[in-house]
Amino acid sequence: MSSSRLIKRRIKSAKNISQITKAMEMVSASKMKRAQDQALMSRPYAEKLADTLQTVATYSDPSLHPLLQSNTSEKSLLIVISSDRGLAGALNTTLIKKVDEHLQTVSSDVIVVGKKAKEFAQKFGHNIVAEFVQLPDRISLDNTIAISQFVIDSFTKKAYSSVYTAHMKFLSTLSQRVQITQLLPLSYDSITETTEQLSPKSEYTFEPDPKTVLSFLLPYYVEMIVYQTVLDSKASEHSARMVAMKNASDNAKEIVNELQLVYNKSRQASITNELLDMTTATMSIAS
């Protein structure tokens, strides 16, 4: 096959790749906007829920609740939240590297959320106690309630001394960072830290009583943290994939331009050689 024909084939392949990555970039951009809005809009609600917990805590003794009590279990539990698909740059690689470092320091079982987390845990022989894959792009609280309930049940049964979450926290379209955070036991100090700043108790009335309200709010607070963590992970995934596909599209265009230049030079050289051959033949006939 001639050099020009080979270059033309490479140009065609690069253009096809560029079209595919451009389409994926547009799809990811659409999903990214929805995921970002969902993640950012739910944060004020979670913060307000924490404020409400702090208020109720002044009327009861939150340290008595099982979700705030430590135990003597020798094992920890880590919830690893990744994406189901790749093509998201270094997103999953960065997460898994930090998770691996964490798991080397503690004896921990693993809950995997996403196929990439599952593949990592299976590859390195970590004990998977629950797996949740193929979560929808539009996450609702119903989609994460099973994760929260498994965690709450396991912790209250004292199967684990602590529970952590590991995910990519969404900061902006171009910035995400690994965040490994203790989920359980809930921190007594974090719940009561603003007690002195709250209004007097006489301004509040609880039905049926503060202890019952607190017992309802604490599990719901855990559910909201897990939900918010998954939302953050989804926003990070689509942001990283959109940026990765844009970079791939730009690189493909550069390759096409470079190959087109090489093709033009090759074609020009071929035409020049043909003209030289014709000139030489004409001169030979004339002589």
C-alpha cells in the first residue's frame, strides 16, 4: 500500500475517533450539568439537617444513641464509591490509589458502589460485604437507602467499630479530590458544637419528645450523608469524563491536522516526481 493511501486511512480513522469523542463530550456535558446542579442544590438541605440535629441535641442526651457509640469490634467498614464506566481520565485511578493506602493501615471490609470499585476490591482480595452497581445518573434518595440501611444495621449490631466513606468530592468542573471521611460513629462534638449559640429551649416544642425526634433524625442524617456522597461522586464522574472527552477530541483534531500536512507534502512530492519523470522522458525523446 502506498504511503499516501496509508496516511489517508489514518486521517479517516482519526476523524472517526474525533466524532465519537465529540459526541461523548456533548452527552457528558449534559449529564454533568444535571449532576452538578443536583449535588450543589442538596448541600444546603444537608447542612440545615445538621443544624436541626444540633438544636434537638440540646434537649436530649445524643451520646446514648447507638449511632454515636463506639464499640470494641476489631474491624472497620469502608464504602468505596466509584463510577461504573471508565473514560473519565484519572478519576478512578486517583480514588483507588488513596483507598488502597487507607486499606493498608486498617483491617476493613468493603462496600463497593460502582463497577470500578468492585474490580479494584476483587483484584486485591478485599472482602466485599455488599455491592451496588449500575446506579442511575439521576440519583434519588431511594437509590441509596439500601446502602445506608446496610451500614446502620451493621454498625448498630457492632459488627464494625467505625464506618468510612471514600469518594471523589466535587469542587468544580475541572477540580475533584479524594475524600475519605468517617461516617460512623457520628461525632458527638460535631452535633453539639454550636449548643451555646442556639436560642433558649423555651422557644422549641417537640412532639412526641426530643429523644424520639433525635432517634428519627440521626439515621436520616446518615442517609443524607450517603446520598450527598453519591451525588458528589456522580457530579465528579461526569465532569471528569466531559473534560477527558474534550481533550481526546482536541488531540484527535491535532492528529488529523498533522496527518493532513504530511499527506499534502507526500502528494506534492509525488506530483513533483511525476513531473520530473515526464520532463526526463520528453528530453530523452527530443534528443
